[in-house]
Amino acid sequence: MTETAPSENARLQSWATSRVAAWADLGSILDGLERKRDHTVADALRAIELYRALGRDLSIVRRTLPASRMTRALAQSYARLHAVIYRKPHNWGEQLRRLFRDEIPQVVRELRTQIQLVTLLFALTAGAGWWLVGTYPELIGLIASDDMIDGVEQGRLWTEGILNVAPSSMISVSILANNITVSIFAFCLGVLFGLGTFYIIAMNGLMLGGIFAFTHQHGMAGELLKFVLAHGMVELSVICLAGAAGMMLGEALIRPRYPTRRESFQHAASKTSKLLLLCALLLVGCGFIEGYLSPDPSFPMVNRAIVGFGYWVVMIGALTGRLFGRKPA
Amino acid sequence: MTSPQITLQSVTGVDVELTIAGPGSRSYAFVIDWHIRLLIALGWAFGAVLVFTGGSLTPPVGSGRGYLLAVWAPALLIYFFYHPVLEIAMRGRTPGKRMAGVRVVTREGDIPGAGALLLRNVFRLLDSLPFLYLVGLATVVMTEQHVRVGDLAAGTLLVMDHDSSASSFTSSTAAKGGLTPQALDLIQELLDRWPTLDEHKRTTIARSLLARVEPQLSAEELAKLGALDLRSRLVAKLSPQ
């Protein structure tokens, strides 16, 4: 406890005493600067002046009192002020407009190959599911529950009377939650070098194809198509989009475009997550259609096709940015 | 083992050093937050059931939609959206993180934007696999900067964020007796931790400290001093001259 010479100690103490008044209100000043969104020029100048002064003080205490409470406290305040000063400017409205009009269409263009590959994988696995269940009907037990199988064998689709079990709003919310979870999994599991994404897409394809084959065997494929037509086009497209985003994550790890895999992964994740946001919004619409329109037996097939195709066109408009005022190139 | 740090360059020439939170601080913050969100969600559900049913805990017959929307939907929303909403609103902090003294920053030390915070929370789905955040915990332990997959994706870090209390400044400036700043730091540290230490530990440490800063006190005199006397003598060392 006598590392510092007495005279130096006294000098330090006197310097610290002269500065302590300036440090007394640091906490509240920093809280105010962090909380405020629209800083005035005076605020900015004051923050910069404080930043310079804190930098000077910190360099002195780091040299003279390393690892002291005073050094830690000043370093903490300096770091907080640094974050405020270097915070990027933001304008929520403009950022959102740019996101939907420019950034998401740009991501979609970059993902074109991945989207095609994932869609192809989905279609192939759906075909494989159809063929497998068509050839070996007992395999349906692997992808459908006993209740669903019994119902179809008795000529009743599991979607019938769904509105008697739960209200549309709850059906919508639960379907929405399930679809968003599947999409997020298809995206996040791309971290396993894309294999997790392929698994999710392939499983969904196999299940869709298998279920259609099973209902076809019992003459009910038309009924199932009637149920999925209004929401299915966008729902399946969104799952493929999320899968394409997940594939990009895997690709970023396998073939990094930046100096490290971490950086490459981070850039890919931050870029493709924008698309995921649009996917989530589109799934909200799918949830409502699936909860309110699809289970309604009185809703005619033609109207279902119009809703399904119309919503798909809206999706394409959103993906290309046209829906948000983007002009064609 | 020293905690890893990141150093950010600044225009002033004085680097910003951020200490990265380790698995312990992260887990501590998470456990606090988990308790808070669980209690709030259960509190809401329990309160709403009581209001909805007029004091009985049995759901009324035929009240399906309203009951589910009023009772369970908000409780689930609270539970699942606690982290993203609070991290955005509190600029990278949550109540648990604040109590554990940590906060989320970007790799450049900035306050993360809403997009980055949402992305790190989307990846919770993966980090929480297969149970008890095993994937997240494994990556936190294995990575140099103690980050989970969500942080890797969003480009964020969890750094230590202790409150720089005014006492940190005043204790080093307003002391009497020519004590070194290091001695004053120790006294302040002990006084800060006084309520959390048990009687034996705090009196032992206080006697040891006083024996150094007041060498005129004999061992017998020190042994006679009780906890309150010891504390008041230490406080006096930090009092203005």
C-alpha cells in the first residue's frame, strides 16, 4: 500500500480533487445522453468536450493508478460516452422504407440461386414423399398421427370441423407460431454448414408429398388441396425463402467471403435476417387466412384460388420491392 | 485467469477497453431475467384468471376465445418477447443484465440497433437446444470472446457494465492521513461489500486493514473493537479532511 511515493501521492490527490467536481455528475449526464434520441448541436458539442476531458483524465489515471476503482469508473464512463458519440444516426421511418424498398429486394437478388436450389429440393422431396407413401402405404405412420390416419380412412379430413375445436383467432395464432418456428429453424440451422436447413426443407417436402399421396389413396386429395390452396402458396414459398437464407449461412461458413468465418457468418446472418423479417410478416397473413378462410367449408374453391394467387402476387411485389415503390431496373 | 478484453480506438488517442463478460456473468444475468419473466408471466396469468372468473381458478364454460386471449396470450407474449423488447428499450440491457453488471454492445462498442438485437434473440431458438441452453452455453465456453451463436450472427458482445458510482471518485480524493489511493480503494471496496459479508469475515478483513492504515493501534485494541466500531473507523478514513 505504499507503492506511490508520498509527494506523488499528494499531487495525485490534489489533481483528483480538482477533477472530482467534473466527474460528480457523469452518471446523470451519460444517462441523459443515452436516453435522448434527438440531440441538439449544443448537446453534441458538450458530449465531445466531455469525451476529450474524460480521455485526458483516463490516460492520466491509467498511467498513475492502474487497476484502481477510479480508473475503472472513468474507463466505464468513457466507454459509455464513446458508444453515444459513435452511435449511428437513425431515422426509423426512412430506415424501414429503405429496408423494404431497397435492401430486401437486393438480398432476394443475391439469394436467387439458393432460392431455386431450395425450391428444387422441396419439390424433389415432396415427389419422393408422394412416391414412397404411394408405393409403401404403411410409411404414412411415420409422418402422420394415428388420429389423422384413422380420420382419413373413415373419409374425414382432420381439417374438417377444426373451427368447432378452437376459435379462428386461436387457430391463426397457433398456426402462425408454428410456421414462424419452422421458418426460423430452417434459417438458424443453416449454421450446421447448411445441413440443418436441408433437413428441415426435405422433411417438410417429404411430409407434404406423403400426406397428399395418402389422401389421394382415399380420394380426398382434392379436399386437402381445397384446404391449403388459399394459404399454402405463400406459406410454402416463405419456408423455401427461409431455407435459402439458411443455406446462405451455411455457405458463408463453408466458403467464407470475408477474412474469417465469423465475419462471413455475421455478414450473411445480418443480411439474410432482413428477408426473415419479411417472411414473418407474410406468415402473419398466412396465419389469418389459414385460421379464418381455409377451414370454412362454405368458402368456394374459386375464391380460395383467387386469395391464394392474389396473396402470392403480393408476396412477389414485396420481394421485388415494387409493393413499396421500387421502380423496375 | 484474466477476463478477455476488446480495445477500441478513439479519435482522442485514448483507447476504449471493454471487459467481456464470461459464462458466469452471462448465466447469472440470464437466471435473473428468467425468474423475472416467469414471475411476471405467471403473475399476469394468475391475476387474469382471477379477474376473468371472478375469484375462482376454474375457467368458465363457453368463454374459450376471450379467456385464451386475455389470460394465456399476454402471458406467453411476456415470456417470449421479454428479451427482445427490453433489450431494444433499454439499449442492450435488461433488468437481469443490469443487476449482473453486463450489457450488449456491438463489436465496435456501440449500442446495438434493433435489427441486431432482434437477430441475436431469433437465434435463442438454436442456442436453447437441446435443453437448458446447452448449445449456447457450449459456444460461450468454447469461444474466445464468450459469445453464443446469436451473438456471432448479430455481431454483438456482452461486456461488463459496472455502475461507476460517485464513491469511486470521491474515495480517492477526500481522504485524510496521507493514505495511498490503493489503500483508499480497499477501504471503499470493503465498505461497499460490508452488508454482503458475514460478521466474521468483515471484522477480520477490517482489522487487517486498520492494522495497516492505523499502525498506532495495538493488536489488543483492535481485537476489542466490534463490527460497528470497525466500520465507523473505516468510514472516518474516507471522510473529508
